[in-house]
Amino acid sequence: MNEKINGNSRTITRSLLKKNGIRVRQFIPGRVRVQVVSCRQNTQNAFWMQKFMNRQVGVRRADVRALSGSVIILFDPCKTDFDSLIQAVLAQVSHPVAFPDDDPADAGGLACPGCLCGTHEDASFPTKARRVTWLSSVMIVALVRKWIFGLALAQNPLSFLGVAAMAGTVSLIKEAVRDTAEKKKITVKPFLAAGSVATIFMGEAFSAIQILWIYNVAELTEDYVAQRSRKAIRNILEVAPATAYVMRDGMEVETAVGDIRPDDVVAAHTGEKIPVDGTVLDGDALVDESTINGRSEAVFKEIGDKVYAGTIISQGTLFIRTVKTGQDTYLSGIMRMVEDCLSNKAPAEHKADELASRLLKIGLAATAATLGLTLDPLRALTVMLVMSCPCATVLAASSAITAALANAAKNSILIKGGLYLETVGKTDVYCFDKTGTLTQDLPRIMTIVGRTPSISEEMILSLAATAESHNQHPMARAILAEAGKRNLTVQAHAVCEFKAGRGVSCNIGCEEVVLVGNRQFMAEHEVDLRWFDKKAAAQRALGRTVIFVSRNGSATGMMGIANPIRPEAVDVLNYLKADGVKAIHLVTGDNKEVARTMMDIFPFDDCRAPLLPEEKAGRVAELQKDHRVVMVGDGVNDALALARADIGVAIGAGGAEVALEAADIALADANLEGLIKVRNLSHQTMKVIDQNHYFAITTDLGGAALGMLGMLSPVMAGMIHIFHTAGILFNSSRLLSWELPCKPMGLRAKDKAQQNKINAKTAIPSEKKEDQYELYR
């Protein structure tokens, strides 16, 4: 960079930048990175700098990293230049512009403005990493001196090791005082600090360094596993773009997402991500909502429909009135739920804390007894070193729970906390909703009826497929899929016109006009449907969507379209039965006839229908008198039952916001096999926790006994800590990559028979037998 930077209104020199704590680290066209001292380790200043720079003309995105003080600016060279950006940074540093209406704590991670995740890396993580690094360096230097060069180690308080140990103990003492003052209870840290100080003054500084190293490695490892959990969850969820187009005086103005406010009208076009939660004010479009519900099919949205941040416009244009932005959006709420889960302790974790507390008391008593019986301070110190650091006991449950939560997130399963992970493996009754839970989201043609016997199903389907060949609506895809299965030829057409939410018309050749749509669409084109009235009513009574086909103004045929049963549903329910679930109940709002048919297909022990939302919750409460109950549902009408159950499982993270909030576990990809995964993960986690507890207790008590007998030195006591802490962390880390084992072979024949039964029930019925078939939607 030149010695002088010629700005618009003043000359900026290196000395001026240095005086204000600003250093230019990188500059390439469209991107500049500077380091600002006042933003380093200062979340408030970093937040204000980020807000200020994102408001500058030509800035596409500004990121401020509070840990390092780096300000990274992406800009449009046609709208601004390097000089103007440096001027702005200098102006903010010299005369800070505060944003009192915004809370820096709600910045959502200063590294990603506009991000909906609401999370950022733990600011203490680098500090702990540096602390472990320098403690490791001190230990390596000491071991090299002793083992390689054979030199004696000076370990008194004024030696190199003594000073290093005291420096490390100071931070531990500060944490112990802060925890005691804030939590109003004694944690393990005061005992660790006391043991470290006592060890230093007894001339065993190297052992004190081992205590500090073990504690910091344990803390760092637990934080690392927690961050892996957060990252795994963030990989499930897409975030909003950094900028969006907001309507201002009839014009689309590019605006930073962080500056969008409720009631602003946002324009979103084909291929763009929706940046806010809101309602459609104008336009219509197909929206890909797979980022929040895992559905592969785009959903049609029109005026009045709700849309969510992070979803993508597949086709069309929407003008959206903003309802929620930033930290208030739906996806942000999911991330806050996940963040809370890491502090929502399971009973096993509370037991581990209680066990660690008891071990501390036993350790103090053992230390005092050793000193009183042997009058040997070195033996007493050895016992104290073993028993005063039950890190492994504390980590036995927490490390396993955190690793399991990360594993679940990797498999698109969001669990709100260890409490629910532990409980779900102990439940013995499952209740299932039907619509959207046991049935698929993608529709399928269930029946085809011609106007006269001479009009075949293939002719009706071919006409419908021709008209719908360029449509992306789910109903259109169902028609095209069935035509493909029957190897029908889709004819070429000249003109095609779509009417959102109603139907499509197309011209085949010069004379033939084909209409495909609902009753309203046919009425608009004056097509007489009276011949289909009774058959259409029968289809609607089964809950099917009725689509009519017309050719040259005359009704030709009718199709009943519905959502079939999920292919994995019967398999999952049979597996739950084999895994020890005592009873599986169906609680649905559908009519009794549909419910009875479901009883023939699924291994339900009981069925209640039709039920209102409060009646579903009442049924769950009734079962809870003698059992632990899991409720599985997807919609608003399931929210009460989800909240009332011991464990509520929401199918699809975007099915219904209120259902997700009420649930304890969400299967984000809407795959029922997640029920098997989470139940088995619960079993495996509890098994690992039991292994960890056994290992931690035996090494603690065994080491203390050896210390009391004089068979263990202080250094060896420290090595015991390293050994059992590392062993427990390694054992827990296996849960990060744990996979569900293959299903028992004994289930497969039964499941295949059940699936064949479903296929027979859900096949397209002939006109003579159509009344025998029920809808599963």
C-alpha cells in the first residue's frame, strides 16, 4: 500500500491508521480486509462496526470477527472504492456510531450478518486452545530435560515450573470464584485450584501443571464436541442471503438483510432465497422448502400463504410482506432450540454431577485420613491429586450426550436435550397421528374414471399428461409419473396457459383444446360436470383431491389423487414392537372407516377416531397414567398432544411451527426411520455412559488406594488422570460416528408381507371395485 491514501475529503497515512489501531491486511478488487484493535475481543464494538459498514454505499457484505478484530468487506467497485471504505472504517473508530435499538448480544455471530443460525463459535475456545498449547509446551520441555538429558527438575514455587504452574492456576482460581459467585454452589474448580496451589508449595510443580493440563484438555475437548454438534446442525439448515430486494417507492432496492424490518415488502424471484418470514402480498410461485422440511417437491404459494426464510423460489415471483426477520425467523428459532439442548441436562448428567460431588467429599476424607495415619504429606498429596479431579466422572455423561446429539443432527434429527435423548429409549407406548405422519407428502393417482366406457384410463391420463408436461405442481408431477409408469406418449402442444391453484389449458394441434383442473376451473370454461357429481362426491368423502379432464369443452374423465402411505411406515412400527414397545396407538382426526382400514394394515393395538386436538391430548394423558408415552405428529392439530406426551416427535421440521415448538424431537427429513435411529441411539448412549462411569470410578478409587499404600507417586497420580480422561473422551467420541446396525432378519419377511398388503390396498382400483378402497393421506 502507498504511504499516502488519497481519500475523497482527506489524506489518510499509515501513521494515522496505526494511531487509530487500524492495519490493512489485504486488498484485492471487490474485497478488503483490515484489522481494528478496538474491535478485538469487544463484541459491542465489533457489532457496531459491522452494522455501520453494512450501511455504506456499495458494500455487499461486511463481516467482523470479534476474536481477531478483522473487518472483511466485500464491495462493488462500480459503487465505491478502497479509499472510501478505509475512510468509513476510520470514521467509525474515531467517532463510533452506536446502534442502541439493537442488542449486540443478538448479533447472531458477527462472522455472518444476515445469518439465521443465531449461533457463533464459542469465544473462549481459542483461549482454552492457547492455554493447552503453552501448558503442553511446558510439559514437553520438562520431560525432555528429565528423560532425554537426565537433568533434575526444579519444582519449587520460584522455579520455572513453579511460576508456570502458578500462572495457569490464576485463571483457574478466577473461574472458580466466578462460578461460585454466579451459581451459588461449589464446583470442581475450587478443589482443582486448591490441589494445584498445594502441590506447587509442596515442591511438586510438575504435578500441578499436569492437573491444569488435564482440566483444560477436558474443557477444550467438551467444547470441541459441542461445536461439532452445532456445525452438524447448521449443515441441515440453509441461511438467508446477505442482501435482498425491498420495495421502496415502487422500485426494488438492494438492502442488507439486517436492515429489513417488519412490514417491509420484499421481492423474491426465481432462483433466489427468501430472506424473511412473511406472507405473500402479491404474485405466485413454486417454493422449494426442503431446507426446513426435507420435502423434495416444491410447494405452490400464492397471495395470503406463509413463506419462510431460507427457502428458495423454484419458479415465479413473490412480493412478501415481512413478518419476522433475523433472530425472530423460523429457522433461527430452530437454532435457538438446538443451542438450548446443549444446556438441557439429562438425568444421567445430573447423576454424574452428584457422583463427582460425592467423590470429592470421599477424596477429601481419604486425603485427611492418609495424612493422619501415615503422617506422610507426599502420600496425602498423591491421594488428593487422584480424588480432587473427578473430571472424567463429570465428562462420563456430558461427553457422551453431546456426541450423541451431534450424531443425531448429522442424521437430520434435532433433539432438544439430553433429557429427551435418554427418555425416548425408555418409553413403552407410541401414539401416531395419520395424516402427514404415516402418509407421504407426494401425491399419487388413486383412481381414474372415464365419462363413458369407451374412454379408457390411458386416454384420460395421456390428455392430462400432455397438458401438464411443463408444470412443476405436485399434482402435475403425480400425473406425469403415472403416465411414465404406463409408458404413455406425451403429445406436443402449441399453447399452454396455467391458472395458479385452478388448472391448465393447452392446444393440441389446430383444433383440440384440453383442460385439466378443479371444478372451479371447469366452471370458468363452462364445462358440464354433472355426470361426475356422485363419483366426485365419493372421492372427496375419501379425502381425495378430484381433478377433471376436458377435451373441446366436453368433460372426458376424472382422477382421484391422494397421498399414499410412507413406504417405511409398517417396517418402523414392527421394529418398535420388536424393540420392546408394549403398545402402539393411532390417534387421528379422520373418520372411523379410514381408521379401521389403517388398523388392518398397521400393527396398532388401539385406535381412536375422529379426535379433536384436545381429545388427542386427553388420550395421551390417559395412557400416561401407566406408561411413558411418545406422540408422533406433524401438524398444528398435534401440538397439544406433542406437548402433553413424555416425548413429542415432530415429523418434518417445517410441517408446522407450533408443532415443532411443542415437540422434543424433530425429524427434519420427515423420514419415520428416524424413530428407530433415535431410539437405538438412546440405548447406545446409555451403554457408553455406564461404561464411562465404571471406568472413571475404578480408576479413581484404585488410584487413591495405591496412593494411600505409598505405591503411587504424585507424577503417576497425574498420569492416571490423563489415562482415564482420555479413555472416556475416546469412548464417548465413538458415538459421533456410530451407525444403526442392520435390522433383525426375523422382521423382514413379516414386513414384506405387510408391504405387499399395502400395495394391494393402495393400487389404482378398477371402476367396479373403487368403493372398496380407502384413502391414506
